[in-house]
Amino acid sequence: MDRRSMLSAGAASVVAFGMGGTHAVAETGSAEPFRVMFDQLRKLGQTASPSLVLPSLVAQTHSLREMARNAKPAQTAEILALTARYAEFAGWMTQEAGDDRAAMWWTDRSVELAEAGGDRRLGAHALVRRALVALYRHDARQTVEVAQLARRQALTDRIRGWAALHEAQGHALAGDHARCMRTLDVAREHLSAARPEPGPTLGASHLSDPATMIAGWCLHDLGRPRAATEVLDREVSALPEQALRSRARYGLRRALAHAAAGEIEHACALTTEALPGVDAVTSATVLTDLRKLSQLLTRHHRVPAVQALQPALVASLHHRSA
């Protein structure tokens, strides 16, 4: 069985469990099976299409809500906290599937569920997610404004740090190098000060140095592609092999930076390396950079490496857009 078949089979087994066995698990009164499954779904979300992950996420969220209604008071807060994480992850996968409105609906539900269980951290995290949606819409002003609001309302350094990272990306979109670099420094300070928090990690968990990776992203948007390549070459190489979604996202950013720096043949080689992951995770947000890269490489259509890459690139774009 090849890698893609194994991933599909694993996804199918998780979804089958989610759709057929959740009520039986809920009747036990223990949230532990749901906690274990959440970790597995997070892993699956790094290697498979949102369409394979979302059915189980939705089913588990509804089952946990039912469990919370019937739970003893001492268990309710714990169950609601886990339910909120399921809803938050469903929001992220829905955005990856290309539906920003539904993504924000799920994110808002995660805040309500968390607050019902006494956890007020997700309110600011929801703003971080809204800033990210604005970023992918290339709305620099809204990205900055929402990220700044998230930073003011955040209760933890981790959320403050991610809010500052998205604010820096907004400044980069606006072409403001000085504010971008200052905000990246603020993000590093918050992320360095962050302490372990209860429950599953909020936000990205596969970046060993998020501030540096985002700095590479920002340098490209600021029109400094050569500096961006130096950062992204190092950081993308450090990503775990199994983190296909992250490798696809930042791998394409790396290829974009090399192409913008005039290194067309190397950019083609990096794109060839990234496309299998891009095809596997079917990400609407990654598609944004795939289109940019295709447009940039098309300007160099006489280069043999571009001609050789074009069929695979067109096929990938068609598959993502279908």
C-alpha cells in the first residue's frame, strides 16, 4: 500500500468511528477517548484533505456537547473545554476547505463553548483567527487592526505572540518594514515568555521558531526575496516530515521567494518537491500562494525548467480549484 492509500485508509477509519460510535462513547461519561481522538485528528489534519477530517470533527463536537449536558457538574468544564478545541479546529479545517464564513462561525462557537466552561482564552484567539482570514484576503489594514485588538485582549503570552506575528504580516503587506520588524521582535518576546497551558496547543504546533519562519514570509512580502530565501531555506528544512500541511505552505513560500529573487530553476525544483504535499492537503489558503507562484513562473515560460514543471503545476491548480 502506498503512502496516499495508507493516509486515506487511516482517515476513513477515523471518520467511520466518528460517525458510527460517538454516542456509545459519550454514554461512558469519560472524555478521554475524545482527547485521544483529537490528537489523532490534529495529526491527520497535517496530512490529509479537510474533507476527510471535518465529518469526524463535527460528529465529535456534537457528541461532546451532548455529553456536557448530561455530565456531572465537576466534569462539565473539562468536557466543554475539549468541545471548544474541537470546534476551533473545525474552524481551521473549514477555512482550509475554502469557506471563511463557516470558519468564523465555528470559531465563534468555540469561544462560546470555552467561556461556558470557564475558559476565557479563546476570545482573543478567535480574533487571531480573524486576522489570519484578513491576511489571506490581502487586507493589510484589517489584519493589523484585528491582530492589535487580539493582542490587547489576550490572556496568555502564546496568544499575544501569535497576534503580534499576524500584525507583523499585515505591516509587511502594507510595505511597512520598520513596524513589521518591531512587531516581530514583540512576538518573539511573548512567545519566549509563553508557559505551557492546559489542553491541546492552540494554533500551529509544528514550527520550532514561529517568529523566524514568519519573518521569512514577511521579508518576501516586503520585497526582499533574497533575504527571505536565507530564512525560509533554513526553517522549512527543519519542519517535521509528517507535517505535510506546514511543509506545503512554507515550501511554496520558499519557492516564491527564490523565484522572486530570480532563481527560477531552483524555484521550479522546490515547487516540484512541494507539490505532492500541496495535492495531499488540498488547502484553500495554500492555493493562494500556488496561484502567485504560477503567475510568476509563467513570465519565464521559455526557461526549460518552467516548461517541464508546467503540466504538474497546471494539474495541481486545476485539482485545487475544482
